[in-house]
Amino acid sequence: MESSAVSRPVAPLIARVAGGAVFVVFGIGKFVNRASEIESFRDYGLPEPGTFVALIGVLEIVCGLLLIVGLATRPAALLLAGDMVGAIVVSGIALGEVISLTLAPAELLICLFLVWKGPGAFALDNRLAVARARSSV
């Protein structure tokens, strides 16, 4: 039967886990390599680069973890998409390029895919929706 969760496409799962893992790693990197991250943000001309580094690091870790488990997937992906647009614009302007040649464009596409497609069958969002539907009956 096509209706089983196992037979559904796994693209959202792969996008969530792969994209979320990259965000978590880069978010942790903002704290592990704090001095160099602050210097980069200073080079971009951002005010209070230390604050920016901390806020973006927390955003990437928390929302990346939410993507991995599939909880609040669309809002988390939307926040991270905004983060990537900011990264592309800010680093692109600072470096005099049209687009940053980092992972930002790929991560932006992953986030937009998840905003559009949703978390998929193998996500806490889906399981919670099923549980809510059962409890309201």
C-alpha cells in the first residue's frame, strides 16, 4: 500500500538531517572559533560583531537541531533561510561579489525546500499532528 509512512519519499528527511547538521556544525563553530568569527563579522562592517556572532550561532544550533528532529520545521527553516540571505548579502557586499561562494546558497535552497514541502513523514511535527488528531476524536 502506498499510504504507509515507509513508502513515502525521504527527500524531506534527507534535507532536514543534512541541512540541519551543517547548521549545527557552523553554529558551534561560531563559538569554538569566536575570535576569528568576530573578526570576519567586523570585516563585513556589522555593528556589535560579537553580539551578531552569538545570536547567529544560537540561531543556527537551535534551528538546526529542530530541523534534524523535524520539530517546528517550517518556522525553523524560514529563520535559517533569512540567516542565509543575510550571509549571502552581507558577505557578498563585503567581498565585492554578487553572491557568497560558501555553502550559503545551497543551505538557502534546502531551507526554502523545507518551507515549501514541510518536514515529511519521518518528523516529530508529523507525529505530533497525528497524536493531536487522535486525541481530538
